[in-house]
Amino acid sequence: MTAKKSAKFIAIVGILVISVVATMAKGEPLAPVQKCQEGGIVRAIDQSYQDFATFLSKVPSQPESKPMREFLRKIENYQLIAVLERDNYTVKFLPYNYPGGTIKGAGAKYSVNKCTFRFEGIQGRAPLE
């Protein structure tokens, strides 16, 4: 890299740093990120999985005339999505495509505290009766 290019690069980096610092100074101060144990997302997934599996196990077996409900009461018919967020983990259970039609509103969404592993919110888990 030539001296001219180096000087230009340093000037651009300096402007970017000043812009970022100025932008951060205008806004509210960021709250510190909680320091929690490593690998917590696995525990959050396990805890959410156990809770949702327990919920589904309480749903009575469905007659042959209600195959979609029978499909929805089996945990193996759900995909699991886990997301690491700032202060919590979000674990979602969404049903796979049902061969007999479209499913709307099934599944569950868990918000799990990153440090305490308590459920901060559960959405979904509608009765399958």
C-alpha cells in the first residue's frame, strides 16, 4: 500500500470512528449485557422442549375424523427454532407442513431468561380439543 493510500485509509477509518462515537453519544446509554453461563441456549431449548412436550402429552388422542389435531399433538411434527437475543433466548415450535391442509396458529413461542432460565413469556399452546 502506498503512503497516499495509507493516509486516505486512515482518514476514512478516523471519520467512521468519529461518526460512530457521535451517534452513540446522542442516544441513550446502552445497558450492559448480562454475563451468564456459556451454553445456556441448550438448556433453554431443553426446558422449552420439555414444557411443550408435557403440554402436548396432556392432549387426548384424537379420533380418525380429526387427523390434523392428531398430527398437532405429536412433538415430532414440529420444527424448533432457537434465537439468542440480548437478554433472553426465544424458542419457537412451529408445525411442519401438514399434508391435509394449511395449519394456522399452532405451536408455541417461549421467552427464556438468559441467566435464570425462567420462562418470561409463553405464547401459543392453544388447546387442541
